[in-house]
Amino acid sequence: MRFVRNESNLKLDNRTSLITPKYSYFKRQSKTFTVSAYARLSRDEDRENYSSIEEQINIIKEYAESRGWHISDENVYIDDNVSGYTFDRPKFTEMLQNVDAGLIDVVIAKDLSRIGRNNGKVLCLIEDFKKSGKNLILISEMGGVYDVQNDRDDTIGITTWYNERYVKDISRKTRCNMLSKQKTGRLIMGNFYGYEKVFENGIPKLYVIEELRGAIELIFKLYVEQGLGRKKITDVLNSDKYNYPTPSVYYQRKHLEKGRIYKHKVQNLWSTDMVKNILENDVYCGNLRVHKKQTISIRGKAVKLPEEEHFVFENHHEGIVSKEMFKLAQELKAERVKCKTTKTKRKYIFGGMCVCGDCGGGVSGTFIRRKQEKGYECTDYRRYGLARCKIHEISEKDMIIHLKEYLKLLRNNFYEEIGKIKLNNTQNKTKINRGKLERRYNILLEEYKCLLSQKIKDLSTATSEEQKEMIENAYKELESDKQNQIINLKEILSKEDEKIFEDRKQKVESAIEIFDQIINSNEPSKFLLNSIIEKIVIYSDRTIEFLLKGNIERLIKN
């Protein structure tokens, strides 16, 4: 058996390998072994109840020294400000990889909650340590030291259940606390470009940053008074005439001034997304708008809330533009959106196949208003304008015409050779998606199995009916939650199997048949195009280069 890390989850790999001796074997032999320390702290946790990072490390090293063990600095792993609910932690991942590689024999942590607060994953991790012969020691667990290889774990399931319930309770309280502050107009988080957050008597206030005021005023003036679109505005902002820093450049500069590292991506050029965010944010006319998003579950994705559920506080701070100017900008945006909107969603048949021949970036679908038809444009040009690339706009209709002529030419010149090439129309994306879902399903089954195994252990040690009832109730919610996840995923897998079956029903066709279907259709299907086209390169002079799948491309070049 071998100890393997797979993304944020742990599982056993049945490939044979050298089995590391059990921890008890270390004590009987003089063989040296490597001990590591792991510490974690989340800012969501109550720091009065949990040791700081430094204290955790000191406690671990003191315990190691009492056993005659030494922990070197390179074997100290720390995840600061990281939730225990996720197992996808940088140093935690690195440590487990070293355990798997045989570089670490013993891991010491303060308690089980430092290892993790996800019940199923923690139980599986403990089981993996046992089977791999590695040891995990928790100094302050279950009323004393807990040693995975040498101690009984009859009540460890209750501990992991409590740890998970704790983090869920903290998450719920945090959301309630934030909602309470939002209702009173309290600024909680977030940076607003053009404003500085200053705390007065513990209450955050917004004040205009004078060096950035001009950037906000210019964006609204160009949009409302001169009628420029977002891309044209980015051209102006990126020109030599103005030198306003982008939001990320400004925040990076401020972080450096304070001796801090700015961890987010820095964009030196203004983009259409930046301009859009400023034009649509009513903070610039003096309003504070909160409760725009809500996170339903721990580590879950924030969901946008409808506008009627927002909390809006007018005249909260000094506005950079007038309310009239902001209102005109929203009306103008609504008119432009109305002009662009169509009844049906446009489908771009060459989507995902095209690249820019000039800058090497992507090419995405766009609606050409002057022609009132679908087309394609360099993504970097659309976002950053002339500062990044040139105009590439080309209609889908013209691309189809060029492709058909190209395929006719190939068909006539290489008819017999192309006819011998067989193309399988099975969609790889469906198979890949099915594989990911299947791996997740197997992980859920493994976690559920660990829960049931631990529940049986806990019940076997119960000395009264009251204790049994308490254990049953503790596991009831966890089992139900895991069962629901398994059932839902099984239904999704069943649907994916149907898709794969339908794909397999598609016959394996020759390249010449695909050529004919594309040439004879008014608008070829994306499915057919994907079966022969590897990539389409579009240049600013409207030149199009079609690169076909490997076997066809080799035939043409030979």
C-alpha cells in the first residue's frame, strides 16, 4: 500500500511499494527517522481559545524534545490564515507529499482541529496514516496525547464531528454578524478605487484620493458626454496623454509602501472590465451599497443577490461624480444593452478554436453591429484596445466561406488519401467530465465508509443506552449529508453515461465524409468542425489560416 495525495483529498493506491515499518518498530530499532511539525490558524477562529502559530510550534517542539526527537526548521510546516475545512492548503499539501515520498515518518500537531475540520476527510486521513505505517501525533487531544499508530481511537469520530460542527457554527455566526453590520450601513470590507478607507473611533469611513479623482471623472465624462464605449475609453486611459494607474497597480504600490506583498494579479493596462466596474458602481455618487452577494455554505461560491435585497445608504460619503451624472450613465448603458440584445443567445460555431496571429492571444465571438451578424475579434483588443493588439474583426459568414473553399481544394487534390483517414466523433469533454465526477464519487464513498467504520467503533465502547443515543445522534446528520451527496452525484453520473452512450453510437466516419457534410451545410455544426480542425489563426489583415487535425495536416504537408 502507498500513501497518495490526490488534489485536496486522500486515498490509498494499491500499487505495490516498499512498506514503511510501523511506528512501534521505530522504537524497537535504532533506525533514525524524520519528525515534522504542522501548525495552522484561521482568522475565523477565536484566538482566545486557540494557540497562535508561534505557540503551537513551541508546544510541538517541547513535546518532541521530551521524546528525544529533533525537528529541523525545514520540517516545520505552517498554514497561516487558512480554513481547516479545506484540505487544499499549500504547506499541508507539501507535507503530505513528503510523507508519501518517505521523507517524513512522524507528523506532530497540537490537536486534530489543526489537521482539519472536515469530518470525512480527517477520518480517511487517519486511516491512511495507519495503513501506510506513518504516524500522526496530536499533543492535546482526547484529554491527552493521541498517537494514531499506538492509541485506540474509539471516540475520535465524535471529535472530528465536533470540529466540523464548530467551523460550521463559526461560519454561520460570521455571516449573521456581517449581515447585522450591513443593515446599519457599516463598511465591512472591500477596496474602492479612488477612495481611501480610514478608521475613526473604530468605524471605517471613505475619503476621496485626490490623485485618482481625475480618473473617475474622466471615465464618466468620456462615457456620458462624449458617448465613447468602454473599449474607446481604455484607449484613452492607456494613451500617453494620461498616466492614471490601474486599480491593481495602485493597490500594489500601496502594499509596497507598507512593506506588504500584494498577492493578486497586477494589470498594467486599463481594460474594459475595469471601466465597466467603475461606471456601474454607485459608490462614486456617494452611495454605500452592501449585501450584494451571499455565501450559502462554508467555502462555497458567493451568489449574487437581486437588487431589491441590497442595503443602500445614500450620501454615505463624498461622491466623485454627481447623482445626475451616474444616473445618465446607467440610462445610456441600458439603451446600449437594449440595442445589442437579441431574443436568442448567439452560438459561435468556431468558438474555442481561434487564436490571434498577431499577439498570440485568444479570439472570441462578438456581434458586429454595423453588419448585424456574428463575428470574431481578438480578445486582448476587445479588453485593452490598441494598447495590446490590432483590430481583427471578421464575420462568421466569411470564415465559413473561406473554410468551405479550403476544404474543396483539399478534397479535390487529396481525395483518395483523405478518404482513407478515419475520424472518431466521440467528444473527449464528455469522457473527461465523467472521469472527474467518478473520482469525486469514489472519494465520497470512501469518506462514507470511514464514517460508518468509526461509528461502529464508538458504539462498541458505549457503556449505556444514553451514550449510544448520543453517538447515534452525532453521526446521524453527517451520514445523511454524505448519503445525499452520493445520491446526487450518482444521478449526475447516470446522465453522463447516457451522453457517452449517445456519443459512441456516432459511427466512425472518414475525413472525406466530414468534409462533404461541412461543404454541403449552410452552417456546419461545431461537432463536425471539432472533428477535423485543430486551430484557426486569424491575422489583422483578415488572413485566415486553418490548421487541421494531425493526420490530415501531415498528409497535406507531405
